[in-house]
Amino acid sequence: QSLNLSSRRITLSIQTKLTTFYPEMSLLDFVHTHAGGKRVPNEYECKKLSRILKNCLTVTQQSNWKRVFEIDQFDKRRPSEITIESGETLIEYFKNEKNIQLTQTNYPCVQVYLPNEYDKPCHLPLEVCRIQPWQVYDKPLSKAQEAQQPRKYIPKPYER
């Protein structure tokens, strides 16, 4: 933006850009949207979701405070198949430590990191994750996604 003075008037120049953001929604709902229904995504869809959500920030509320994680990839394993250092599965850990009863245990988990701590990956069930709002989606859009965007309109010089 700039404001310029000329001999007879003031000129205001504004640059605009069409920006795409990740939707603010639960990660499970996001998966349902991209899988085309309320079903467990197949291996191909998990790879596609991993590409879409790579480096996206997700928020979890596992107790009375929120934590922000950066998504790395989808894991093929379910919460019942992943064990933590104490020997508990993710289902047992969330039930015993966080007092959260997981209900969507047939969905794959997501591998996440705390921002800037890439040497300590951890796994989270989809149902405890929510996409953090106002994140810019900077990857190229597919033709179908571009078609859903509002049409760009550039005014003619005489219309300005």
C-alpha cells in the first residue's frame, strides 16, 4: 500500500492477493472431507493428506491447556498399535493420563513434532487434533480447487 501526492490529487495504491488458508476444523473432519465421506482413508489418500498437511500446525487440548504441534506425516498404524516409552498404547495413555476415551480408534495416527524440535517425533490420534486457524496454504492448488476459488477480476483502465 502506498499513498502518493500528485499535483492535483492523492493517489492510493493497494495491492491485493488471493490467499488460500487451511480451514479451521478438526483434523478428523478434514480427513472426511478429503476422503469423500466418513470413512477411514486408504493408503493413497493418507499419502495425499500427508503432502497437503505437511508442516501444518495442529492444536490439541489434551488437558486444561493447549499444545501446538507441526504435522509431519500420516502413520499407517492405529492408536492401538503404537506404544509409548512407558509400554502403554496410545489408547491406554489417553485414557489413563489425559482422561480422554478415544472413540475413533480405527483411523491412522498422525506423526507430529513440537515446532523446532524435529528430533522428538510423537504420534497423535486424529480425534484430539484441530487445525490451527489462519494458516496460509502455500502449496499449488489442483484444477478442482482453483475452480472453487472466486474468479479473479482485473478492472480495465477506464473502469478504475
